[in-house]
Amino acid sequence: MQYRRLGSTGLQLSALSYGAWVTFGHQLGRGEARELIAQCLDAGIIFFDNAEVYAQGEAERIMGDVLVDLRVPRDAFCVSSKVFFGAVAEPKPTQRGLSRKHIRDACDQALARLRVDYLDLYFCHRPDPDVPVAEIVTTMDLLIRQGKVLYWGTSEWPAALIREAIEVARTHGLFAPQMEQPQYNLLHRANLERELAPLCRDHGLGTTIWSPLASGLLTGKYADGVPADSRLNTPGYDWLRELVLARRDELGRGLAQFAALARDLGVPQSTLAIAWCLRNPLVSTVMLGATKRAQLDENFRAVELAERLDGELASRIESCFPIA
Ligand SMILES: NC(=O)c1ccc[n+]([C@@H]2O[C@H](COP(=O)([O-])OP(=O)(O)OC[C@H]3O[C@@H](n4cnc5c(N)ncnc54)[C@H](OP(=O)(O)O)[C@@H]3O)[C@@H](O)[C@H]2O)c1
């Protein structure tokens, strides 16, 4: 494994990390989750991503139980949570969003579910137009001073709003956001490469990127339909199925070119797509979402492939898709 600094912080994360979205609590139970987390730890992964909303808290419960069960020392792994969507089916106004009340309650609940006494990374999962930025910054600052959180950041926030939060924090001597969690993959580049890049360079913002395989589309597994055991068949995720299959139909030619390129190189498409993400120095860690041991094995090989991926090959890969 390779380790990278989270932006300008002193924290080192594994270049590959492992997240729980859809997987824990929907696709996998405790036993399978335990096997996959153990496999990640064996490969040197030390960062595990989660959120209050994943399986309404169950994903955090599973991850917490597994990390305790595997007896991983608390100083040997990092864990995150994200606040915004709430952890119940029909949240009341106080049970969702980024008010000081909900952030405080959500943080305490995440700590209990994950069975830790601090979160290494805590993200505001989306912007909340109903809460002043200063309220969010002061609340996150307080959580850090209370020792409940080490670093706070955002996910899918517009660059201008992150900049505003950094300015509020600097003006008042408060802890500023230090990382953003954006989608980043071969089909979704512009936000990180154009909007966020200046913040990464000027303010040392780190990035924990999600969906490196565009929900599996870049693996080629949906070229001829949807395999029965795939995420796209998970009850409640019809919206994801429609989204991914629409992208597949729209990008058919590029996906076929990308498949041919991987075949020529003799590497799995998943390995190549993840290696391409790793090549970007603005990426602090690539968060994986694999649901099977063999998938993780393929994905881990990306670290070694990224080291061999030169500019010429990267351009050939990029030429398969329009920049979006
Ligand atoms: N902040 C946010 O808003 C946000 C949003 C989404 C995700 N995330 C985080 O990012 C993590 C990763 O995102 P993601 O799950 O969308 O990642 P992803 O890697 O783009 O997609 C995972 C999907 O790809 C399939 N897959 C993975 N490796 C494969 C391989 N080698 N061969 C074939 N199929 C493979 C899985 O298969 P199956 O079909 O077999 O299940 C799964 O459905 C999440 O767990 C979560 O922690 C954050």
C-alpha cells in the first residue's frame, strides 16, 4: 500500500480506502463485511468511510462491531462519518441538516454506532442552505476542541462555499475544513480538476474521492445487462440502476474503447480505472466500494499499475470519454 497526506494536514491515509455505502446493511451482513474489512487491513488499508445515512445507521453499527471484533487497535485505523441526511426514515427537521443541534446529536450517535470515542474525519455530507456557514464552522470547531473529531470537511459542496467556510474559520481563528469528498472518476472529472483544484493548491484541501468505478459502470460488468448479484438489483436502488444504465447507453462507444484498451494492456478494467484516479496528485485517497473478495483483489492491483501509468497512456485512457 501507498500512504498519502490528507491535503496539508499531518494525517496519512492509505491511497486506497474502503467505504460502506449500499454495501454494509443492504448487500452484505456482518460476516461478509468482516471478511472484506479484514482483507482491506491485510492489504494495508487504514481508512474506512461511513455516514449516518448509510442503511440508516446500520452500516456504522456493522463497521464498528467488525473493527472491535477484529481487535484493530484504535491508533491503527481511521474512520469517518458524514452528517446531513439523518439516520431515520422520516427525519424531523431537528434530525437532519447541518444545524448545530443535528451536527452535535449526529456526531454523538455516530461515535456510539462506530464504537469509537473520536472520529478521524467528519464530513458535512451536502451543503445546507438553511444554516449559516458560520454556524457550521463554529459547531465543527467545537467538536474538534471537545476531542470528538480530528478533521472536518465537506462532501459535494460547491468550491465557493468551501472557500467561504475557510475564510470564516481563518477570520475567527477556528478550525477550517480540510478535505472535500467529491465524486471523481473517468466519467466525472470537471468538479475536481477545475472547480476544486485551486482550493487544493491554495489551501491544501485534501480529497477522499468516491465512486472511482462510476458505481461499477467502468468495470464493464453492465455491458450486456445487469448480473443478478449486482448492486443495481438491490431493493430501493432503482434510481441508481436507471442512472447507471442511462450512462451506459449514452457512453457506449467510449466504454467499448476503454474496454479494448484494458484488454490490450492485459489488465482488468477496474484496475485501470482506479489506477487512473490514483495518478492525480490532488487525490488523497480513492474510496473503494467492492462487495466481493475477488473485486477487492482486482482493485488493490491499481496501486502498482498507477506507478507504471505514464502521461501518454493516461491521455489514451482519457480520450475514451468527453470531459464531464
Ligand atoms: N460522499 C458521497 O456523497 C458518497 C457517495 C457515494 C459513495 N461514497 C463513498 O464512496 C465509497 C465508494 O463508492 P462506490 O461504492 O460508488 O464505488 P465504486 O467502486 O464506483 O462502485 C462500487 C460498485 O462497483 C462494483 N465493483 C467494485 N469493484 C469491482 C470489480 N473489481 N469488478 C466488478 N465490479 C466491481 C461493486 O459491485 P457489485 O455490483 O458486485 O456490488 C459495486 O456495485 C462508498 O462506499 C462510500 O463510502 C460517498
